[in-house]
Amino acid sequence: MFRENGYEETMVSAIADNAHVARQTLYNYFPSKGSLLAGIAEEEMTSLEKMLGQAVDTDAGAVERIRRFLEAYILDAVSYLVLTRRIVFLINGVEEEPGRTQARIRSILTRLVKQAKAEGSIRAGIEAGTAVDSLLGVYYSILYETPLTEPNDEKACKKRIGKMLDIVFDGLK
């Protein structure tokens, strides 16, 4: 319903009706509309992790696996741009406690960055957290710099992701 109507226009009572549960029952599990959206984000993250596992569990080097991971993560986010922006807003602690989603993404990227350092693809002197922050900057840049009026052009988005990651990795070498 959030995708169809938008976050602000979706009423908890309509969600409860659509799910065929009493509104109070829904509130027992999700005390606010924001917590419901965060719960959806957690569920989406679990699905995304499975998909991303296929992208990173290959014989490719760590940098290539980071590229595949971020490309899949960003393309998934851009496909539901308005909702993704709202979810990021929520999980970064503005309305709700920070979710586990961000920690899970950071954990995956940290593991891959450490592998890239071990392979010599990222300079040994660069802290993994700093490299992860730089890589996530690509995600946030595309997420917040993509106009809502721009059509979802996957090919153009992939090209933009690639260019931005080239710049980041040049700085990390």
C-alpha cells in the first residue's frame, strides 16, 4: 500500500483492513506507521541479502564483488525511490531507533573491504570503516540526487554507479 499510495497517504486503518486484522492487533506488533515501514524494510533486506549473496559469492575479486553488491543494492533502492528515501530517513534514527538494516549492509561491505585489502586492491593504510563510508556515499548520492521525475532508467543508473565507484576505488588504491 505504501508503494501505491505513498507513505503519508497510507492510513494504518487501511493497512489493517487490507491485512484483515483489527487495527489494535496491528498496533500490538507495530506501534507506529514508521515501525511498520521499518519492519517492511527489514523483510526486504532479508530478501535482498539472499539476492546479493549470489552477486558476491563468486570467484571474482573483492572489488568486483563490492561493485556487484552495491549495484544490486542501489538498483533495488532506486526502483522504489520515494519509499526508499522514507525508509532511510526512518532507519537513521530520525523517527525510530536505527534499524538493523544499515548495520547489516555495513557488515557485508566491511567484510568485502577487508578481503579487498588482503588482496591488495585497497591500500592497507585505509581503515575499513572509512572505505565503507566512502562506498556508501555512492548509495546515498544516487538515492538523494536522483530526481523523482526522472524515469527509472536502469542502464543509465548502472553507468552512473560504475563511474562513481571508479572514482571511489581510484582513491582507495
